[in-house]
Amino acid sequence: MIENNYYSQENHGPYEMYNIGNVELEEGGIIPNCQLAYVTFGEPNEAKDNAILIPTWYSGTNKIMESYIGKGRALDPDKYFIIIINQIGSGLSSSPHNSLPPVSMANFPNVRISDDVRAQHKLVTEKFGITQLALVTGGSMGAQQTYEWAVRYPDMVKRAAPIAGTAKNTPHDFIFTETLIEAITSDPGWKGGNYESANAVVDGLKRHAKIWAVMGWSTEFFKKETWRRLDFKSLEDFITGFMEPYFTAMDPNDLLCMAWKWQRGDVSRMTEGDLEKALGRIKAKVFVMPIDEDMFFPPRDCELEQKMIPNSELRLIKSCGHLGLFGVEPDFMPQIDKHLGRLLSIPV
């Protein structure tokens, strides 16, 4: 267990913690006294049928996802009870860097998307007594969890909106993610995952950040110098002033924990490898929402899955790449609000 102020309440709070007890993992092993970090907005109504769940993405926490919420917007806390749950390995919930032996650091067991969703289900039902969700939505790894929710708990999820993610990760994306992993583990300071501080692996984290710069943004992002909207004067300034500081503050083991399960996201594990059968279990009204310039989860991959989902629609988001999820373009959030607002207006 090591200290990392990046994950503090000061930087990502206020968030609350909920102990769901020992979590037995799909791959074997246990996370003792697993803690889930979460935040809520709004209040549950008397019927408790106005709940919206938002799981977090790779490297992201509740703080990023809070930018998707606001009065008068689709995810309006005056109308809905909104719960954001930080995934296991996020650095806020139980993660390699903040866990005690025997599951600390390099000894943290492998976690799957299914483990996250089962843990979240326990929090939602035990803590809040919620038995149905008006909507589950999330981007990237949050989309992977959204799919898992809709397939695993079809009677509970009334609407689902996976944004920039797939129900089954592709071999191409698996290789992409492998390079992100190798950027970290190739650093001599990595020491098999038993480093003394994240700073010992800073060179690996910088390489990791640069790969994200290449693959996370589109070619158009760089052609049009969209980084200038973030007040950077040069491309080099953007890399060293935005991409690198974002990732070098994080814990390497935490990133690797999330990357491992990202690579292996696959709802068809519930149906003996039959993806069409798995997606056919979904009862929710679904808007599949890919980003047009996404190089991790291109629209054609998302559309192939969407066609397997009953009562679903494809809603394309125009943006500057996968990391458009950060909302750096002025027209990104209005597109999200438009589609989520429409989805929430549909009776189910």
C-alpha cells in the first residue's frame, strides 16, 4: 500500500465509500472488504424508479463524469437520482495501490468487468434499495460496464446508452491496450509492480501518455490544432502540459488493473461465447452511441453489435476521437444531452 494524493478527497471528492464485503472474483481470488467509492446527485422518488447509474472509464473517476450532469440537461438531478460508481482499480475504490496485503500492489488479483457490475449491483440494491434503473450509461470502459449491466440484469435495466465502447472487445483493441501496458511495465522502475512510488515509473507513464495522445485523438484533432481550445500554444506544450501530467499523477498498478479487464471485456462469457445470444437477452431500450473518429471503438464495430440488440438504435456522436469523451469540443455535450434526453423520454 502506498500513498498517492492524486486520489484524495481534495482532488476527486466529495465521494463516499461503501464496503460490500469480500468479493469473490470470476478469475479466482478475493478482494477482502472491497470498498466502492461513489457519489450521488438528486434524490430517489417514492417509487425508486428514477435512478440512473454511471460507471467510470479507464483512468477516469466520478469527477470527470460529473461534467455530464446538470440542471436542465438530460441527466438532471432535479428529475433523477444519479449514482456514479468508481470501478474497482480506479484508485478511489479498492485498487492495487490502496489495498492491504495480501492483495496490495502487484498481488492485486485480476478483475473482470463482470466483477465490477456484480459489486455495483450489491451497492445499488443494498445501500439504496433500488431494484430498477431508469438508465445505465457510461463511456469507454463505462460502456463495457453498461453492456454488462443490460445483459446480466435485463429486468432491472430499463434503458441503456453505451458511449464509445463495445460489448465484446476486439482483437485489434486488445493489441492497442497491450502497448499501453508495455509502456508502463518496460520501465526499469516498474520492478514487477513493487515500486515505492508512482514517480519511480514516471518514464513509463509518459510513454503511456504519448500512446494515448496518438490513439486517443483523431488525425483531425491534430490537423485542426484542436488542442488550442485547451489554451496550449504548441503541440509539444499540449503533450507535456496535458497528456503527461494527466497520467503521471496516477498509480501504474491501478492503470494496469483496469487495462487487463478492458482487454477482456466480453458479455458473451454469460452465454458460452455466443455474442448474439448475449445481446439478445437485453430488454432495455438501447441507444448505442459511438464516436465517429474513435480509433479504439470505431463505429463499424459498435454497429455490428447494435444490430444484434432488440429495440436498439445507433446514435453517432461527432467528435475529435475517443478522448472527445472529455468534452473539449463545444458541441460534444449538446449531442450527448440530445440523445440521452430522447432516450429518457421513451416510455419503457
